Amino acid sequence: MHFFLYIDKLFRNSIVIHFFALCFLLLIFQGVHAAPQRVISTSPAITEILFALGAGDRVVGVTDYCSFPKKACLLPSIGGPLNPSTETWIALKPDLIIVQEDSIVIGKHATILKIPLLNVSVNNLKNILKSIQIIADSMQISKTGNQLVNKIKLEINNYRTSLAKVKSRQVLMLLSDTNDPSRDLYAVGRNTFLNELLAIAGGENILPDTMATYPKISKEFIIAKSPEIIIEIGPKSNLSSKGILGRKKEWGKYPTLRAVKNDRLYFIGADYILIPGPRLLNILDGFTRTIHPGLFSSESVKKQATVTQ
């Protein structure tokens, strides 16, 4: 009888021991594969993706250039991607740094400080959507990432379907990188996410495929091509009402241009306009309303054409 009681006690103890051993292993597993809780973003696009995914509460540091959403502006800045403050990194104690387009500078410092690094590319629409999912997976919110990607894809397809039979227009898109109307002109080339959005919106870029991503172009080139529409894009600060008047006056020196002759000069000033992130749908909507104003109500078109958003 005592023998059986002894065996029963051993059996019970064995179960308890195995139970605690299993719990311990689970804790170790969760620790190894825990989702990042202290993330540093090194670009506006990455910051916007993280917040759009609902992971903004896990972002502890951003760059000087991250201005959306407003909560991001309240976070500590690590400086810029080319001159990051490693002292700030150390103070913030990140468990992940997400970097855009494989930054050598950030990669080098992250390796020295032994901070996990995630590289993403946002140079075209395909990679933007892919990066949203990669970031979501790394934060262990894959389902949320999939939902956001599908939402963006659906909206883009809706624009494609709606504009399928609309005649495309020849467009020159310029970067408004300064308030000076007489500045050097830099255009948006074909190998950019902005050009992809332009094409979906029914615009045909007048630049050839052989030109650089954002090439410097001459007035002579513009006169020779004489685009139907000229769109200048940039941050709000570079496209003030006074600045726009100066630009229109400068373009008025070239009355033979179709865009000037037909009053099809547009200026879109928005802080998201150059950011390859979730707000690309806003960019697409702006391009569409600008190129094909007849598809929208006169009131909404007037609001878009007056620029700043």
C-alpha cells in the first residue's frame, strides 16, 4: 500500500515539474520572439506606416523630418538619416530600428550598438505595399498589415477602373523645392512612385525613360515638348499663395506653351506629397482631380486647384 502511495506521489510531482518546465519554455520562447516594443523610425514614410498600422504607441524615436501624425512630432528626434544621434539611440533603448533603402550610415551604427535593424524599400508602389506588410509582420500584426495593403490596392484599382476609358493628358511634373520662381527646374521622372500615381490618374509623363529619377531640365526642353498640363508639387512651405503668383508670372513669359495658353498650370502643396507611405491615396486623388477636373464637381475641383492641403 505504501509503495503505491509512493508511486502516486512521484507521478503527481512529475506532472507538476513538467507543467512548470513547460511554462518556463513558453516564457523563453515568447522572450525570443517577442514583438518589438521600442522602435525607432528613420524616415517619414516608415513613421506613417507604423502609425497607420496602429503601432504608433511602440514608436520611441523619429527623425527631424517626421511631421505626421501630430503624435509623431512629440517624440524624441534622432536627427536625420545621414547624421543620426547615436547618443539618443542609446538613451531610447530601442529593440528595433527600421530604415529606408538600406542606409549605410544607420546600418553601421546599428551593428556597432548591436541593435536589430529592418531594411525596407519604398521606391515604387509594389515595394511600398510590400514594406507595409514587412513592417506589420515584424511588429507581429500581420493581419492589420494585410488589411491596410488590401484597402490601398482596392482604392487604386477603383481609380484604374474609373479612368480606364478617359483620355490621358501629357503632363510635366516639377518639384517645388524652393520658393524662388526662377530656380533650377527638377522634374519627376518615370522611374518613381509619383509617376506611377500620375499614370493611374490619367497623366502621361513627357519625360523619356532614359532620364534620371528626378532630372534637371531646361526651359528649352519644356518649350519643345509643350505639355498640356504642368503640375508643380512640394511641401506647403514652398507653395505659399505669394510663391504661386510668382511662379505663374514666370510661366507667363512662355505664352506658346499649351499649359500656359490653356491656363492649365497647377500647384499642389501638401506635406505628404513626396512621402511614399499610406497617404499615397491622397496624392492619387489630387493628381486625378487636377488632370481630369471634369470628372468632379466644380466646387471640389476649385478646392484642389487652389493648392494647399
